Amino acid sequence: ITGWKPLGGETVYLRSQSGVLGEIDRVRPEDMQPGAMMTVFPFRESDRGEKELLLAAERASDAPVMLIRLRPGTEVTKRPGQEDFNYGDYYAFSKICTHLGCPASQYDSQNHITLCPCHQSEFLITASAKPIFGPAARPLPQLPITVNEEGYFVARGGFIEPVGPGFWERRTRP
Ligand code: FES
């Protein structure tokens, strides 16, 4: 496993991008309307108030995550082994394009498609973010999420596959 990993047993919250450094904006389900996408950053409780750590997290190329709230009743196809990675209509995917690592930043909520502006790869969120157009060959990795007793989104674990471009996969091909 490469990319972001949670550290030993600590709660990993999702923090919104809009938060001023030094202030932690932990995200709750009611912070998002149906059909919305929010860029969030996984962070540990021990990062609170640590500006340097927050800055480092924001600079880390594998840190940004797209938190998406689908509209109720949206049909979804899940990948085997990832059936419980979502929290109701909420899904979290790495924002780092699996082609060459640009941020896949545009979200079309009508068609549930995320677009990477660098080379126009498109990922279908309702089909576990599989690529449906462009050069990307792998889906955007999904982050398993839930909501804790305080009502905030937390990660239930790390990504189970590499975040971003799979250079190592290509290198090992014969
Ligand atoms: Fe996203 Fe090339 S980096 S399509």
C-alpha cells in the first residue's frame, strides 16, 4: 500500500479546505447538500493547532480527498470488497488523478462524473470512480469513511490501493 496511511490507532478526521490554518473545520454530513462535492484533507487529532503539520498535509500530493454526497436514490455500482466504504450517500475518493497525478478537480453532479483537466480523464463516481474516458487506466482510490459518535466524518482506514499514478505497476510489467 502506498500513499496516505492512518497512524497507529488515531482517529483520522476529514477537514475542509475552507478552514483557516490553525482552525480545524471538521466536516459533518449536514455540511453538504445532496449533489455536492467538497475537497477535504484527512488529519489526525494530534495535528490540531499544529500549523506546520497542517501546511505539510495540504502540500502532500496524496492528501486531498473528494467527499461527495449523492442524491438519495442514486444507483451505484460498488467494487467487490469496498461495499461498505461509503457512509449512506456519502463517498470519499482520492482527488489525485491515477494518470499523472493532477488534481481531478471538476465534478459534474448531474452525471456524477469527475474530470481531470490535465488530459481530460473522466471518472464515474457512481461506478466506484472507474475511468470512462481519457488516458487514466485505474479508478480513483476510495477512502473508507464513517461518522463518529460526535457526528463528524472519520476515515475507517487508509486507501487500500496506490494513490495517484501507478508508476510502480508499470515498472514491474515485463
Ligand atoms: Fe489526469 Fe492526465 S493527469 S488525465
